[in-house]
Amino acid sequence: MSSDLSGQVMPKDIKHHISFYRTPSAVQTFAKSLKYTTAKGSIQFPLDKPLPLSLISKITKFRVQESFARDIKWKS
């Protein structure tokens, strides 16, 4: 298994929100939980509300598992 997790999730602060960059597969998987503005490559969390840390954690774990599964597939 690769230990390089760069590019799995990337936060960025903008003037009125924090963008959480993820993959389309994560958006599809968590679509029912996403009560936030989404764009093709990000979820936008407003700065005036608490971050949904539980949701962010779930998406991050999903991306790590997805990445490891992809690595295993290529090593087989």
C-alpha cells in the first residue's frame, strides 16, 4: 500500500467560504449528506457556520480507502 495520500482531500479558504476539494465519486457517495453548495470539484462550507467535521472525516476516509483500492488494483 502506498503511504502517499497527497491529493486525496484539499481544503482552501476563500473570502466567504472554505472549499473542500474532493472527487466526483465522493460527491456521489455522500450526495444525501451534502447540504452545502457544491461545484464540480469542491464542497463549499460557509465561514459563518461550524465545519461539519464528522462529514469531512467520512469523506476523507472514503477517499483514502478508494485510493488504496486503486493502488491494489494496479499492483495485481
